[in-house]
Amino acid sequence: MSQDLRHLASTAPRIMVVDGSKLVRKLIGDVLARELPDAVVVPCADIAEARAALGNGAVDLVTTSLVLPDGDGIALARAVRESAGQAYVPIIVVSGDAQAHLESRRFTEDVTDYFDKSLGHNALAAFIRGYVHPQPIPGARVLYVEDSKVVALATKRMLERHGLTVLHFVGVEEALEYLETHRGQDDAGADLVLTDVYLKGALSGNDLLARLRDDFGYGKRRLPVLVMTGDANADNQSALLRAGANDLVLKPIEERLLVTKTLFQLRLARLGEPATLDS
């Protein structure tokens, strides 16, 4: 049985939506109303309004545009963190430039995660729900490459607690052999790949990523790839994202973020063509 994974303690969370566009605030508000009917939406046009709203009470989650009339989303995130009792609130940047900022590692530690507007309304709904109360996807298969038995066992248990089926391989070579048996078929053999970067075998997580994207020709939705890394070097992290990783999971692994990112990528892969969130 899957373990309940609720990120927000409140059953009626206060969610702040900060965007200079009244239309975008309404679009995101509509998404929240549909996905989280008990949520209280706090719309704000800029950082000044957000600061005033924070003075009226704590919020449970924040979405913000990257560009705001009186600053940017990163400055807004800092303001939220500085507000009493807001140190751990999830702050999601919603922007058409989010991917570029992610790849260049320009987001600060004040930003919890990002969402690319071009992915559309349905993806945004899945993303926000993923932070509030992720729903398991029973039977979804995660191809997991990790050579440490201790790390593999712990991570495998994290994923299996939430209804995921884990196909564990010690090395890239074995994983590729398995994937090769599914080449050219509708079923790739897995729904998502989770791999460490540095492995004891001849091939690394970088090599696996390159083979999947270039040799097999699997795009990010066809077979999402999450890369686990303890490398704090921003250039190395950027290189992984530019090479085709859907996202990074930084070590030490935190179960809520690992599962949230995994479930989000699985849901995103199952969505049709996005209806764009235009600002």
C-alpha cells in the first residue's frame, strides 16, 4: 500500500499567486480551484502586495512569475523566506524562461522548484497537486541505476512506498541491455529512468543519458530521466540538464522531493500536447 505523502499540513492551504498579469493570476487561480477546491488563493500583482499579504498571515505555498513589476521572482522568494514562519514554504517559479534559468543554475536556494509555462495548464495542475498531495501511479516503472547497495535499497524503498515498481540495475551496461530488448517497441521497458552520475562501471550516468537521447532517440516525454548527483558544481549540473536530463535530484536524497519530482515527470509524460499558459 502506498504511503500518504502530504507536503502541506493544512487541509485548506493558503496559496499565494504572484504575477504581474491579471490574466495569468486568474488562470493559475482557476487551476488551483479545480485541483484544490479547499485552497484559499491569495493573488498578488507584485512584491509589495505579496509583502502586505504575508503580514496578514502565513501561506503554505507560493507560485511566482520570474519577472515582476517591482523586481523578480527570486527577490520575492527571498522576501517570503524573511517573513516570520515562512522558512520552509515551497516557492515555485512559473515562467517561460524557467528552463534557461534552471540550466544556468541561476535559481537561488530560496526557490524550491520551477515550472515552465510552455508545458500548459494540465501540467501546471499536476505539478501543483504534486507539491500539495501527490497521488501515486500504481505500477509505473522506474528503471533505477545505482551501484551502492545501501543507497539503492534505501531509494528503492522510498519509491516503492508510493506504489512505484523499481527495476534496479547496478550498472549502465546492464540497464542498456534491458532497454535494448525493448528498442523499436511502443513500450520502452520503463516509464522513467533514475540514475546516479558516478558509477563504478565503464559507463557513467552521463553515458546513459547520451545513449537514451541520441542513440535510442527517446525525448524527455517519451522516457523522462532524473539524474541524482551530489556534485554542487553549477556548471556540471547545467551540463546534465543541457544533455537532456529532465531534472536533477540532489544528494543527500530527500524522500518528498524525490517522489514529487518522479511523480510529476511520470504525469507530464502521459499528458497530451500542452495548452500554453500565456502571460
